[in-house]
Amino acid sequence: MALFEYFPNYIWNLSVAIAVESGAQIGEIIDMCQPIRDAAASGADAGTPQFMAQWAAMGNKLIDLAAEDEASGRGLSASSKLERAALYLFVAERMQGQGHPGRAETYAKARETFDRSTALGHLNRERVEIPLERGTMPALYTRAAGEGPSPVVVYCNGLDSCKELLYWSRLPEALARRGISTLSVDQPGTGETLRLQGLPATPHSEQWASKAVDWLAQRPEIDAARIGMTGISLGGHFAPRAIAYEPRFASGACWGANHNWAEVQQKRLRREGENPVPHYWNHVMWVFGAEDLEDFHRKTADMNLNGHMDRITVPFLVTHGAHDRQISVDYAHQAYEQLINCPRRELKIFTEREGGVEHVGADNMAFGRDFIADWFAETLGGQTA
């Protein structure tokens, strides 16, 4: 199984793959991408304004079509169109450099469209805000069926994702079917928390993850003794780090083993491996609130899990794609080997036999999604059948 490679560069293809895995229609993908195919040949950074223009135009068309549905009393159909409209707007915004004209407006429209779809479709996701030491952490709360108390998983972003993309990964849906709720968070350095509050990322993820546990522990429908955590992409640093230092987590997993991201940055300076977004160095400096590259490397020196994994004393799962072009599969083996105090540990490398071989399964997220959902069902007390 391979990544769908419509464009001549990895970063643009990754955005298309994210959209496809998040619910895009292939015909709409082709309509958006055909006019800008040549623009991608100039490199990942060049041409991103054209990318946003095409994808935003499709989003706006779907918003107009949804309004016609809504006027006819067809709210469910309107919600379906608004889901894709919001997706295309979020992907378009994600591709832009910090401060690019129209980026903030596109993000605002994406959020508004997403919220409208939630209401019209009566979708199982509730927007909530978790108090932090400074500001709040917006999140989407997806509830398991039944009265509870149910187990729950805190699900965090990577470097360049947002809580809406976490929801569209369909892991919250897979967990809900197994009797487990999900809290998909825009942690500091991502989504709303970065864009609207200016809160940068920190290597010490237990600081905000503990606030999520505090919030969940107060919910009557949640079993506070059965709280797990996972993260996707750079969340493969944040989730294990939080579990190592927050003893109330009962189980953990990472969707992509970002075991030593500080070292990865040195490799990227040498142009080893692929970057996840255009305008990469400006993006990471923005995420970590760095003034320049020297400040960025100083602030990310602790993005390294060596010497921390042995603190994890609950069941933990490491997953990784065998042909990940961003993060070497070697980091998955390092993470697993250092889980020396886990009562149960597992390493799952997705191969060509099943799929999900690219970074966090960009070629096919189904296998990672189901494997992680089953892991939490087995370790937190959900059901797998």
C-alpha cells in the first residue's frame, strides 16, 4: 500500500492524504488539485496561496449548497456538506505560512462551519474548554454510549494538526463503539490554543495533560480510574511524556513514535527525511514561541524521551509505519525497548501486508485506528466485540 501521490512533492501529497483519510470526496479532491498541479512543481513552499484559493473555493461552494439544504429543512444533508467544507478549509489553512493573508479568516470560517455541522448533524462531539494555568485548552468531547461511568482517552495533536482533524481520524468514533469516551484536545502549540490565544508548545506535556485529567475526573459519567492517553505524530512525544509524569493515567499509546524529536530537527537541518508542512522552520518557531532558530533549538532540547520512558508503569503501546518518511522507524524500537517498567507493552509496526506504512498511516489510517482502539478497550475495560 502506498501514499496517493498526485503532486510532485511529499508535503502537498500529505495534505491530500489527510483530506482523503478525513472524509474528502475524491472527485472534489481532483477538482481542487488539477488547476494547481503545476504550481506544486516549484517546491513545497511556493504555490501555497494557490492551494488555499482552490480549496477555500470548494469549501465556500459546499457552504452555499448546504445553505440550500438547510433552507429546505434537510439539516442532515447540510451537515454532510459542511463537514467537507470545514475539512477543506482547515487543510487549506494548514498549508499557509504564519501571517499569510487570509489565513486567519480561513481558520475562523473553518471553525464556524465545523460548529454549524455539529449542530445540524447532531454529531457526537461537544466543544468544551479545559482551564490551564494561563488561558484554556479547547477540546472536542465524544461520549461513549450508555450511562457510564465509562473509560476515556485524552487524544492530543501533533505538530500541525487540530482537534477537528483528530475527530476526523475517526479514532473517537472507534473508541465510542468500544464503550470509551474521547477528549480530543488543542493543546498548547496547536489549533485554537496557538492561533487564538498565542500559547506555545512545551516539551513538558504533563503540565496541560494533568489539567485534562482534572477536568475529566470531575465528570460523573467518567471513571477516573480508567483514563488513558494517546497522541498522533508529534503527539508521540507528548503522550508518553505526560503518562511518565502524570500517575493518574491508566494506559497509553502513541500513533507514531516521536521518541527524539530534538534529534530529528538536526536531521532536518541536514535535509534528511521529509517535512510535514510548508514553511517548516517558520512554522516550528511559531509553534514553540521562538524568536529565531537558536531559540527554537533551546526551547526544544527536552523533546527527547530518552531517560523518561522507564517512568511509565502502566500498559503502553507503540505504533509506527514501516516506511515512515518523516520519523525513522528506529525511534519506535527505542521507545519500546525503554518501556522496562510497563506491566504490559507492545510494539506494532504496520507493514505492506496490511497498510498504514506511511507517517501515522497517511496511506491508510484504518489499521492504526482499529489497533489503538482495541488496545484501549483491552487495557481500560471496553469491549472489542
